[in-house]
Amino acid sequence: MRRVPKQVGLLYVALVVAFLALYIASGHKADSLVTIVSTFTTLLALPAAVVAVIRPGKTGRAPAHLGDMADQLAQAVRQQWEAEARLRRLNDPFPLPVAWEAADADLVESWTHLKELAEDWPGQSPGADCAWALSPAGLAGKGGDIIQVFERVPTRRLVVLGEPGAGKTMLLIRLLLALLEHRQPGGPVPVLFPLASWDPDQEDLYAWMADELAQDHPALRAPIPADPRQAGSSTQARALLVQRLVLPILDGLDELPENLRARALNAINQALPARQLLVLSSRTAEYRSALTTPAGTTVLLNGAAGIRLLPLDPTKAAAYLERDAGGSGTRAANRWNRVTAALSTDTPVARALSTPLGLFLARTIYNPRLDERLSDMSDLSDPNVLLDQVRFPTRQDIDAHLFAAFIPAAYRPHPDQPTPWSVQQAQCTLTFLAEHLEHTLGGTPNLAWWQLPRALPRQALATGLAAGLVTALPITLLTWLQSGLSIGLEFGGVVGFTCAAMAGVIAWSARDTNPSSGIRWSWRGKSWLTVGLPFGLVFGFIAGGVVQTVRGWLYGTMTGLVVGLLFALMGGVRSVHPDLDKAVGPGTVLRRDRRTFLAITLAVGITGAITFGIAEAYGSTILFGISFWSLAGIRSLFTSALYAWFTFGIPLGFILGLARSVWMRFLVARTALATAGHVPWRFMSFLADAHEGRGVLRQAGAVYQFRHLDLQRHLAQREP
């Protein structure tokens, strides 16, 4: 049986007390103290219940020890990468047999040194060296051998090298899943970290990895349990790293700017000691250049062996293309005959199709989709054009051609299944996003929806204008109906301008804020007792002294109580740390952040509206003798609360919600960019379709990435 949240139970109690007071009042035996207490009890419980209903507290099991955290993290990582492997079609039509050999000796530590280093480790089990390779030659392998090769390295530290598109990331994903299969409970969890988003000059490696972990798994933002043995680590993410319960798989050293690679390698050596299991990938030439420091000295990755990926076997590549086209002898497969015959030669097309990336692009461009097998293929491009060495004299020319033709092929229209995105719209949007990543965000591959506002020029101004309009229009209209147009314009303009200024400042100062993982209510927010109540008493005394009326003292005191209630409300808001064993995607992060904004806006709005409504109603009772529970008093309460909802509650709730979440800034940016034609109105649906249906994007935790960094860079250089 599901347990009812305590906030909802408190609301029920408050409502019972309030209705009891109303019943007593109807018999003209009302005790003012009972009425006041019951009313304010309801006010305190209502916002908490609103937050509880909109975003219930965590229902999953909170891990008590780091070993339990690691086990739950392993489950989430497995879900994440098994799903991503399916979407990347790593096994469709069959896994490409990527092969490798030992890396050049000058790029890695000597084998003798690796064995000596591992033998000197404390706690090394007897006979461990039986599993080690006898020499670097023993690291050669292909396909699923990667887990055995990793275990043959005495130090379990491996560098994976290869040419662009050679399948390094694909191999790392296979290794990650294999490590999870062999992992023992409480053991290290392999986690893939794309290095392109790290700046070694600005951020420590541990801090960056902890941020990446918390971004993809928000539960790891929670403080660690009270355990003296885990002292010194502020969050679960940091604690897992410190205790070496994360096996870092660092993908793409070459994707860092050239001037940062040597410093990054040095920072990795300093942060991750030789006993820390580690995998690092890079392009071969870029890795070789990173080993030389600006001072001219050579720095290797401490305690690491290395492998270098080889070009695909021409026979396997030909079989792959034909199988994807429907099988040998079919009409679609026969279109490849001349191209596959050239794969064993030293021609540009043979070199371009010797990598998994080249084959993926070619199959997407020239092969029909499953639902096009029986349709007319006259609209499909002819793969024999790749043999034209006049048009494509080098491999780079063929690579550029494949990248240019990939987007139109991925969004190729189907007569029976119309797509919501035209080829032109997809090309324009993806080019804009690639330019955003390359030029606005400094070349990072991480396409995060919460960073879209940075693609909008003067986004702080746009957010401020949106906030001003949203808050000013209803206030102007309501005041116009009550007091006339001139007063409505004046009052609405003042409130709208104030909200616009505050929203603009928040948007400008919080442009790098991460999204909220959700909120819950806690009764620890008691700051209103020490701040709100004294403020109310002082304000009421001053207001009463100025106007010298009971109404002045009453309104001043009630205003202070409102401030106190809002302090209590915001002080009681706590972050929700979702279940650690669940994989989190971009859509889930967006929904949680949006829920945070709506919860705060609604809770603050209701609190302010009802409190000011009661203040107005009690003021009428004192000044005009109207019974609070009479029909006139109830009407006064309702009218005052409605007016306060628009004039005070919604503007303040909007501002506070804007400060604690990212969704509203994203909504403003998406609306502005969609109006300008840069992105579709259904932006998140477009990204999900580009990932799940087209293969243009890939997902890495809470962010998207282009299928390959070279595709991103190619699009960023094109005119939209």
C-alpha cells in the first residue's frame, strides 16, 4: 500500500480545523483565536501540499553505503548504454569486427615497467600475473575480445588509438557493457566521460567528473551518508570517485583544443594514480603530439598500455553493405558491386569506407530503408559515384561528400509516411545547432537543452520582456475593470517593469545554471520566525504611525506575515534526488525542471493571494464591521484573494521559479528561435527524432551529441 505524503495529511488536518472554526463561527460563538490559528494553519499546509502533489517526494530506496550506490549506478549505466547501443545500431545488421594491434612502443609505457608496477602494488593476489599478456603483442584482438585484452594489461590502464571514424567510441561502449557484465557487487562502475567538455585550465578533473556524473545521474548530487570513513567528500558523486568506485572511460582526448591536450594528459596523471583503473581514447596523431609538453619533455599516460585500431577488412565491409541492402543478389545489393570490388584497392573510396563511420554514412545515403525495400529506388543516389576520382581525388573529398549527403538521406521523405520535418528544415536546424556548439559553446559536443538560451542574442533582455508581459497584462486588465484604464496601465506598468528587471538580472546571472532535478517540501524552513515576523511588526508599527489608523497597522503587520510565510515556503523547498538506478535522459530532465518552476510559481502565488485576501477581509471587518464569515466577508475575501493572485502571487512566484529552474528561460529562447526560423517549434521532439529515428544525434546521459564530432564541425562550416 502506497503511503500518503505527510504534506497531504497536514493539509487534511488544517482543513478540518478550518471547517471546525467555520462551524463555530456560524453559530455566532466564534473564538477569534481559533479562527486565526486555523486559517494560518491552512495557509502553511496548502503550499506544502501543492508542492507534494505536483512533485511527490522520492519513493525509491536511498542507498546507505557507497557499495550500494555503486550497484545502483551500475544498473542505471547499463540501462543507458544498452539502449544507446540499440539506437546506434551497433549490432545491425551485425557487429562490425573492428580489429586492433598493440600501439607503437613510443606511445606507451614499456611492458617490463607495467609488470613491475603491478607486482609492487600492495594486496596483489598471488598468481595474478597468470592472466597478463606476455608482451604487447598479446593485446591484439578483434570485436568482443576487448574485455579479455583489458584484463591482460597488468595495470588495467589502456589507451585506445585510431583514425577518425575508426570505431573508438563504439569499442569503448562494448568494453563498458562487458565490464558491467563481469562486475562484482560493490565493485567499480565503468562510466564513459566525453572529454571535449572539460577545460583542464579551469576545472580539476575530479570536480569535472563529479559534475558530469551528477548531470547524468542527479541522485548523486545528494550528500553522502553520515559515515566518518567517507569524510572529505561532499556529494555521492565525489565520494564514489574518491573511493575509486568509478572506472573512468575518458573518450576523445583529441577533441580538446590542441593547446590543452598536453596539459590535460598531465592533469590526468596527477589526478588518477597508477592504481586507478582507466581507459583513454584518442586519434593517433593527436595523441602523439600531446605527449610532448611545451618545455619539450615527453609525458606518457602513467602505467598504461595501448592498442591501435586497424582499418576494416574489405571482405567484411563489403558483406556489411550488401547485408544492409537486403542480402547478396538483391537489386539493392547489386548496386554496390563495383564499389565493393574496389574496397581491396588503395583508392580514395577504399580508404573512406574502411571505417565504421564511413560505412554508416554510406549505408544511410545509398541503401533503402526497411520500408522502402519494395518501392521504386530511382530516387536513391547511385553509390558508383564514389568511384569518380576526378570528382573525389582524395579520401577527404569523399568524407566531405558523405557528410553533406547524410542529412538529406536521413530525412528522405517517404510517400506513405510523411515526416514532420522537411529536409530543408532539418538541415537548417542541425546547422544552427552545430554552429551554436562550435562558436557559442567553444566546440563542446554536448547539446544540452538548458544551454539553448545562450544561442539567443540578448537572452536576458528577451527573458525580462517575457516576464514583464506575462505579469503586466493580467494586472492591467484586472485593474482596468476595477479602477479604470489609466490606473490599470500605471499599476500594470510598474509591476511589469519591476518583474522584467528582476527576471533579466536573474537570466543574466544564472546563464550557466543546471536544471533542477525536482523539489519537495520540508518543514525545516523556519527563517520566517527570525526574519519575517520582526519585519512584519516593524513594518506594521511604521505604517500605523504614518497613517495613524488601525488599517495601517493591520496591513503592515499582515505584509510582514506574508513575507514570513514566503520565507518559510522557500526555506522549506529542498531538492529531490531521484532514484539512482534509473537512467535519465534529456526529456526527463526537462520535465523535472518544468515541474519545479510550476510548483514554486503555484505555491508562492497561492500563499500570497490567500494571505493578502485575508488581510483585506480582516481590514474590512475592523473598519466597516463586516463579519468575516458573513456573505459580504466571504465575497471580500474572494475578491481580494483573486486580485492579490494576479498582482502579487503570480509575479513573485514567477520570479522565484525563474531563479530556481531553467525551463522558463529555455521556453523564451525556443520561442524566439522558432519565430526566427532557426529551430522547430517542437524542438525537443525534433531532437528525440534525430536521435531515435534518424541516427543523426546520439545520447550521452542527459545531453545529445552529433553522431560524430566531424559531422558537427562539417555542419558548422556550412551556410544554413
